[in-house]
Amino acid sequence: MDRLVMLETLLLLSCLWGCCSSVHVYEFQPNGEPTNSHLMYNEELSLMPLDALSFCVRLRFYYLWEVSGFLQVSDNSTGQLVHTVQAEINLNYIRVTLSKFRRYYFFKQKLQALTWHHLCVTYGQGVTITYLDGVEQDSHHADLGGPITGTQVKIGAWDAGNSYSGQISQANIWGHVLTTQEVAALADCTKEAEGDIVSWRGPWTSVGDIVLSHGSLDDLCTEASGMDYFVLSDFTASAAYQVCEGIGGSVPTPESAAEYHTIMEAVIGYQIADDLSCDTFWVGISDKEKEGVWTDIKSKSLFHPSWAVTEPDGDKLENCAVAVGPQQFADTRCDELNCAVCAVPRRPVWRIFGACEIYQRNIHLVALQDQSGKVFFRGYSDYQITQNEVKTEWVWKNWRSNQTIATLSKAINGVPVGRQNWTLKKPMCGQAEGETRRLLLTHCTTGYFSCDDASCIPLHQRCDLKFDCRDRSDESGCHMVKFPPVYRQDLPPEINNNNNSQPLPITLYLTIESAAVHTSSMHMHVNLNVSMTWQEARLSFLNLNEDYTLNRVPYETMQKVWVPVIDFTNTKGNHFTHTDQQTTMVVSMQGKPSLGDDTQPEELEVYSGLENPISVRRKYSVTFQCQFDLKMYPFDEQYCHLELTMLSASSRLLVFNEAASTAIFQGNPLLVEYFVGNVDIVFQNDKDFAVMLIKLKLLRRSGFIIMNVYIPSLCLLVISYLTLYFTPTNFQVRILASLTSLLVVATLYTQASSSLPKTSYFKMVDVWLLSSIFFIFIIIIIHTIIDRTREWDARVGCKRMNTSPTLSGNMPMSNYTSMTSMRVNSPDNGATELDETRRNSVGTSRRNSAGVSQYDAQSVTFDLARLRPLHEIVILASRVFVLVLLVVFHIIYWTVVLA
């Protein structure tokens, strides 16, 4: 006790002389044996009810127990001891008690053993905030349920069962809330501040076995950024590179005399053992790739060594180098045995995977080397891994109970790091004693994958279909799907795990790559790519990659997974989706992973099936039956329906996802007869089984029919009409031209009908062709009528010439006869010669003033008009009638078509 007071007095005097950069450090339970050793603040303490509080401490733990309490404020003013402030640490959290409020505050990164950390907790305005190394970690609203009071403060233990193992310094308590900037300044040692309630300057009273030491504040703040050196003997160059990388460091190459002396100090410190003598040690350069060009083993950058006298002298036989003095290197054979010095960033965290441990502190270790040069791994709690006395095997044991857990013989490169086979000395993870279990001892941090040799690669490079580990272990054991203990492939998954009655939505992505439409049979043959996506909450997924193409599920695993079945309903025959070797199953990484349970000897990121959907994709070639309405053919628009029905379960359990399901056409839209238009979807999830109707719009390409039917038939119709302008006496020419047109149109009608389905209704092409036939038929009838009326006109004309002596009593019979004969025999059946005769007759009558009777010109013109032959009248009328009929028909027809 007196010695402790004397040391504190010397420290106070040194501060008065301006040497306050030195702080006192207290060490508790250095051997890991729980005790009630603690510091008591021995000044009178009377905490009034506080509405704000802050406490900070700098600590460096050795071991972690179930409860590692390091701070306790108690109040015994009422005669009963009440703990109003308590703080305990664990690997990834600090639990704080303020009056009647207690809460866990989790760290964003785990604490490291044998490493100084700065912890702060502030409370004010109902909010508690925790800080680690100056960075805010967690915060919660806190209803204390009572005031914060206190009469005594303990540092280092609550009691023997809830105590702290390690070093503590700079424990202070304030009666106000420290700002974020103040906490950061305290953490990085840019500011020193003593607590206004409890000050680290003391005075403190030591209770139990406590060791006081003094350390530089700068050392405490920068200790975590230093380097550790491990010295190993009898290693080849390649083994040295591999082992150093496996324990989290590298083989250093000293580039200055100071760096060389730093390494040699570490080497000399481990030369107590007789078998450990390291006058020379490997450096991390080589000229294997190109003789004479020395490059750094790790970075592959060019390096220019400072060679010793007569070095290098090994030519192509000596491709590695050793350090023989300050900035002096010598080349040597790579298979020789030399010391290996590994430069490792300060105190990397080691973890052991595959041990089925409950507590995280039991699988965390720190690598150390004792003065004899012996490397061992000390756990954060009760475990440690060391070599036996004869160095034939590594032993993993519980040092407190002296129980061996597993042993490792024939360790790779002589060290237990990486993924190796251990022999169990006690049951573990369902395996019996004596069995072999594969365990992983690694320093790789979160987000990295440990290769078998303990080297680290980014976790996303795991199972990416290319080798990234030096030993190619990253592409082995790539299991992607994790099944639950009970999994029924015949039962559809639920939308979540709370037995919700809501049906599971299945998202369908349907891509039509090509289509061929057969109008005559009303079929459409399509090539489809069908992709179904759903959430399988019963499964978990491992080793997912952001690139979903790398998340392909193997065929053997795919056969065990439930997959929805969809029926192509309106097809020729029975067709439905199925899972075979042509099916591709992938998982999309959409959710955030959680860490694995450490029961497997590898780093695992577990993705929930509820957040990361699973998809199957397959190509199908199917013929669908279409229902076409051909009334407007060939100016029609058709819809062909692709009906898909969910067969796996009723719509009470499975439905189509209406918001996300899509169907697109990606083929050539220009088909033989159609142009592919829009694709619409109609959902019928209210039926017994969910139905999805895909409506494919088909726009008729009518150019073929117009060129091969409409234009020829129209030309024939025009030709038939023009026969009305042929000479009436050429009946055979007129009738043959019309009949030929009729036969050709009838042939076109037959051909057009044979290429279309037989319907009970007329199509627009039928109306066109039948109308053409009808018009030509009418023209033929008109030609027959014209021929008959022409013959009748000839008979009537002869009778009139025989019975009528004069024309209206004014014209001689000879004149009338000559006029009639000229009219009847006119080759063009016109009125040209008749009109000329009329003019001559009238002129003659006017000039005939010697006894010939004169007649009036108007009377002659009237009489001649009454004598126009009937067949001419029929011809003129038929021309007008047929033309009007054609025009009216076309107006109506094309109005219907265009409308």
C-alpha cells in the first residue's frame, strides 16, 4: 500500500515538472484468475441527483468472462447499497446500467485483446450514446426510472464473479454530456481532461492484487498502429512467404538501416533457445520471373537491393534473397532453410471456425510468441492452442480445466493456421471423440474468405468460377442452398414464416422470341423463354455474388427445390413447365447477409430466402390455338391468347404477381401475314387456379392479298365493264371477254377460300370477290339483253318501212327509207350519218320551192328522236347503271374497311 502511494506521489511530482504526458496504468488479473481486485475512489463522494452524466475509460483487456464489469458507482446513503451506474464489456458490446435502466450497446467492430481501446458513454436529455475510439457506435432513448446518485466508485471489478482482466487507464466521470468533438479529442490524445466528479488523478485506493505501471500517453494512443514480429526457424523461402501471409503479415524487406535494426531487435529477443539462431533471414524479393530483375513478392513492384560484397553471385540458381546486414542482401537458393521474420500488423484477431461454440469470446484468439521463440494462440477466454513439448503436434485445450479439445498432427508448414484436419479429444458438433474434424484457424476479417492456407481474398471472389486462392481452395465446396431440417418439396412455400394466409406471388417473365401464325388452322407456334421468380422463405443461400449469373444452382440441388408448375392451357396437346437439365436456376442477391453460425470451417454470409428471390428459366417451343375473327379479312386485326394456368396449388396459396409479371415480344415483328403489335396481360387470380392471359396483337399485312386478289379482280372487273363499249354487233367478243373475266375471278375466289379457314360468315375478301362475280354476271346479262333488243329493233324497223309511206305526212317514203337504212347499217351504231341526212333533207326541203311540200325543222327533229333504236337506249342505260353501282359499292366497301 505504501509503495502504491509513493508511486502516485512521484507521478504527481513529475506532472508538476511538466512531464504529464506519462499516465499511470493499473493491471488487473494478469493471469486470468477472477478476483475481486479493484480500485476504490477514496475521496468523499456525494453525487446529487444528476440529469446528465459522462464517463470515459481507456482499457486493454486480456481475457473476457461472461460478465467483465470494470466500473461501478454505488450509493449506500440510505444504509442499503444500491448500484446506480455499472458498465461491463464483451467482445462486441458494452452493457450500461444507469439507475434502473440497463441496455446493451453494440459496437460496429469487435474489441481486440491486448489492444488499447477508448470507451465513452454519455447520458443527457433522455438519450444514451456510446463511443469506441472516438467514433459513435450506438444510441438509445433511456428512461432511467430514478435519479443517478452515488457515494463510492469501484474500478476493475464489481465482485469476484464479475471482474475485469486487463489494464485500465484514464477513467473519468463528468456531471455533464461530452460533445462528439470532446470525445474524439480524448480518444486520439489531442486533449487531456479530468472528470469533475471522479478524476483519474485520484486519489485511489488499491484493493487486492493490482500492478501499477506508467506509460506514455502517446504509446497508449498509437499502440494499435504498430507492428508485431514473429521469428520462425528452418523455413524455405516459399514456406516463409506462405506462413507469414497465413498469420496475417508478410516477409519484410528492410529498406533502411533503422528498419533492419528494428527487425534484428525482434530476432535477438527470441534467441534464448539454442535451436533458434537467425544471423540471416529471408526478405520478400525474388528474380524468379526474370533473371536479374528483383521484384517484391507481394506487390510485384520493382526493387533495387543493396547487395553485399560479391553479391549477387548465384545467377539462375539463386532466385531468392536474405538479409546479411544493414542494407546488405545476398542471393541464395529458394529451397534452403533460413529464418523467417514475419511482420504482422499489431494484434490481428484470430478466429476458429467449425467448433460449434456458443460464445464468440471462445473462438477468438490472439497470436503470441514467448521468449523461447515458441508461437502459440491464446484465446480471449479459456482456450489456447500450443505445441507439445516435442513439437510433434499442436494441442487445443482449455487451460483452466486442463482439458484437451483437439490435436493436430503434421500441420502444414508446421503451423496450425488455415483449414486443417484435427483429431477430436472430446465430442464436438455431433462427432465423437477420436473422429477427425476439419477446422479453420484464420485471421481474415469480416468480408474476406480464408483459403486453406489461411491467406485472405475478398468474399465476393468465393465461388466466382475462377481461382483466386493460391491453393485454389476458393472454388471447392461451393454449396449455395441451405435446406432446413424438414423440407417438403411437394408443398409450396409461404410468403413468410408466421403462417400468414396471404398467397405467395409468383412473378412470371415471358419472352416471345419468335412466332409463326397459321391463319388457315388458327394456330400460332411460338418459342418462349419462361422465367419464374418467387421467394422461398424456407431456404437460406450461401456464397452469393452480386452478378446473378454466378449464383447458378447445380442441377442436383435444383431437383430438391420446390418449383412452381405452370400449364400452357390452350395448346395442341398437354404442355407445362418442368425442371430438367435444360432449366437454369439462379438466386438474385438483393438482401443483406448475416454472418454464419461458425459451425462450418469457413466464413459464411447467409442470405435469407425471404429477401433473395430464386428464379428458374427455360425455353419452350409450343403451338397455341387461337380464335380469329376473320370478318374483316384481309383488313383485320387479330388477338391470339396465350393462356397460362398455375397448377402447383390453388389461388388460395399461389397467384401471379400482377405488379411485376411481364410479357414481351423480342422476335422479328414482321411475320409472313402479320405485324406483331402490343402484348397485353390479363390476370385472373380470382379463379380456383390462377390464370394469366397474354394477348398478342396481330396486325394483318394485307399487301399480299391486295396484289394477288384485289388488283387482278379489279382489273378484270374494269375489263368486263369496258365490254359495254364494244360494238353491239360483236356479241361473241363481248360475251367471251366477260365470261373469261368471270372464270378468272371465280378461280381467284376459289384459291383465296382454300387458304382460309372455313367460316359460316362472309369475310371482306369474300364480299369483294363475290361482288366482282356478281357485277360481271350482271354485265353478261346486260350483253344478252342488248343483243336481243338489237334484233328486235331490226324487225321493228322493217315493219315500219313496209307500212309507212311518208314520215308525218310531210317526208317522202324514199327519204325515210334511206334514213332508216343508214341508221341501222351504221358501223359505229352512232347518229352521225343520220344527223347528216337530216341536215341534207331539211336543206333540200328548204331549197325545194318548185312544188315539193315544206316541213318544219322542229317537227323533223322530234320525229327522228322518237325513232332511236331501243338497244342503244339499253346500252347507254347499262353503262350508267353499272358505273353507278360500282361506285356506290366501292364507297360502301372501303368506308367499312377504313372505318
